[in-house]
Amino acid sequence: MTVDTGTRRFTVRDELYGLGQFAKYLAPGDVRLESSATDHGVSNVVYRTRDGGYVTVLGNGNGTDSRVRVTVGGQSFVTTVPAGSFATYRWHGRA
């Protein structure tokens, strides 16, 4: 974060948004299950939470929206991640 003390305006580095997703939805004791290399500009990581749920964080580095299928075990869903943004999903179930 950068603050201009003269104008009292601030700017946030892009990395802070991704870090915010992890800080908000994950806790100590959660375990990373899977991640894969960036595919068509979309990165991903899936965690198993301490309470038995799952969290996935998707990052879209593209200039356009991207449709993504998330698959964990036998469960899957399709979502659209807006251009240049992050999306986080939480769910409970078997994987």
C-alpha cells in the first residue's frame, strides 16, 4: 500500500487482493490439497478446512472473464471468474 500524505490518497498493490482472499477464508490448520499451474491465465488452489469443508481460490490474470470448472473428488461446478480478479468458494461435502 502506498499513501500520499499530501493528498491523503492511497493505492493498493495488486498482490494485496489475492492475499486478502487467503486471509479471509483460511485459518491455521487448513491444509492445501491441490493446485495446478496457471491454465489459460487462471490460477487455482484448493484447501481442506479444519471443519471438513473446502475452500478454493481462483485468480484470473486475463483481460477477459474466464469460465472455469472446479473439480474436487467426484464433485465439480462451473463458474465465471471476472477479468483481472479473484474468486473464492467455500463448500462442505465429500471429495
